[in-house]
Amino acid sequence: MTLEDIKPIELEGVSSKRPIIIAGPCSAETEEQVMATARNLASNGIKIFRAGIWKPRTKPGGFEGIGVEGLEWLKRVKSETGMYVATEVANKAHVEAALNAGVDILWIGARTTANPFAIQEIADAIKGTDSTVLVKNPVNPDLELWIGAMERIYNAGIRHIGAIHRGFSAYGKHLYRNLPQWHIPIELRRRIPNIQIFCDPSHIGGKRELVAPLSQQAMDMGFDGLIVESHCDPDCAWSDKSQQVTPDVLNFILNMLVIRDTTQSTENLSLLRQQIDGIDNELLETLNKRMRVSREIGQYKKEHSMPVLQTGRYDDILKTRIKAAEEMGMSGEFMKTVLQAIHEESVRQQIEVLNNRIK
Ligand code: PEP
Ligand code: MN
């Protein structure tokens, strides 16, 4: 297994009980803004403060971060509130400046994770230190790139490495700023069972009102912690203002979270799971039967020189099955996804028949 000895965040006084909370503004803007936000968060029991000092912006012209000056403010946060501090690093100079200033957790932003050259530069700069590094997923939905970035940090001798799920970019307008694609962090957990995974509901949702439901969803899916953007005056924030909440609103959101932590499986649950296993087997058998018929159709099309793809028929299948699924209480979108996947495999098998590779 890759990343075998990976370890969770270990900071004295920070409980490993779910959820571990990291909170603070998108960007450090002024000393007053940083201190006011930090004091308020600390008084609500938050132990780890986040603030971006260097901000990677999609387009030039936005606020690109206050720079090293802000590191002094983070030092003040540490000494006056006792909180640990975290900031984003994207190159060697950032790593050196942040570590010199005593920053406790370095995080790597989504745009940086997508670039192996930048990650390697960070890994080389960090080598030989006992840093804690959190790696955000890359902007594109590529699990290997995400794991690869963590491996580069790991190969530099760093063991305290965690992952942050902040959603994935998609073209066009959507409910979310970055699509959650939950199956990707879930697959990360399956591949690396002992990795600590944080959810960043602020960057996934892009809107204040989505912070609470996304945080709850992350907890229900077994995430270890949350990294949330919180600002003393969100409407006046210099970056990401529509997704930041005040420390008091954050406190309210956290108090409302329901943490379900019973992992023991009761006898009833195991009976239900047996049923699911049986049904999955039936599903596989049925799918296999369907593929067999589909291959026979392929044979027929071959003998009659017909093309594999017949859009009218496919359209018909989609419409009738989606309608039936909806009548049964399933979502039409879900049924469409299932049918598209089945159809893709069917077409693949028919093409194999056409090319004489299978019978
Ligand atoms: C941030 O945390 O403020 C940030 C820039 O996030 P991301 O890298 O996820 O876009
Ligand atoms: Mn931000």
C-alpha cells in the first residue's frame, strides 16, 4: 500500500475526536481583521486557525495575498490566543518563510496540487523538517494526481499528511462552486484507509448557506474534520466573500452538526447487509444476461450490415426506464447514469462481436 506510515495531525491539546475543526478567513487582510477573527474563533473553542498569506488567483487583478507581513500576524494569533496556525504554500520561498514564522500546518492549494513540478519543489523545501502538511485535491477530478502529490511529500520524509476535499472545477453554472464528486474522496479512503480527510465546505459550496448542509454530509460520510472559511466581517472580505461565515455563525453550524459514530454492526444490520449482498449478486447476473442478449443483437447486426448505434432505440430505452424509475421513487438522473453506463458496455461488447473478437 502506498503512504503506508501516514499519520494524522498530532498537535498537543487538539483532540482527534471527529470533527477536527480548522477555521479562519480565506485571506489575512489586515492585522485587525486577523486578530478580531482569531479571538472570536478561539473564544468559541476553535484550536486551529487558517488564513491565506499568498493567494493563487484564477485571474490577475484580485487580491493576491498580503505576503510575509501577514506571517507576523499569525505569530500574534499563536501567542495571544494559543491557537495553532495554518497557511497555504505554493513554492520553496513560501515554505521557508512559513516554517521560519512557526506556522504549524502547511496546506497545498488545489491549483498547486495539479502541478507536479510545484509539488516537488515544496517537497524538496520541506525535507528534513517535522512539518504537518494538508494536501487539497487538484482542481480536476484526478485521484492519482492527488495521491501522487501526497506521495511526493511522503517521500521527502514527512509523515503527518492529511487530505482536504474541496470539490472539483466544472465548466458552466452549477449549484456548487466546485462539484463535490464524493466518490473520489471515498475512493481515496478505500485506497488509503488510515488517511485523515478534511472537507472544505466553503470552497465546495461557494455560498454561505451551503456550509451547514455540506458539513453535515461530510460528517455522515465519515470525514475526520472540516476546514471552514470564517471572517469577522464576511461582506467586506477581500476574497471569497460570499462563502465566508462569521465565527458566531460557524459556532452555530458546528453545534447543530450530528455526529454518528457507532461503528459496531448489530445483528439486524448484518442481516440487512446479507440481503444487499444477495441483491448485488442478482444484479450482476441480470446484467450479465442482458450483455449476452446484447451480443446476440450484435451478431444479428453484423450479419445484416447494420450499425451498432441506433439512437432512436437508445432514446426510447432512456425515456421508458427513467419514467419507470421515477414512478418507483428513484431519481431520474440516477437512472440515466446507470443506463448510460450499461449502454456504453453494451456498445463496447457489440463492437467486439463485429470485429470477431468475441462470440
Ligand atoms: C483557500 O483555501 O482559500 C483556497 C485558495 O482554496 P483552493 O486551493 O481549494 O481553491
Ligand atoms: Mn478561499
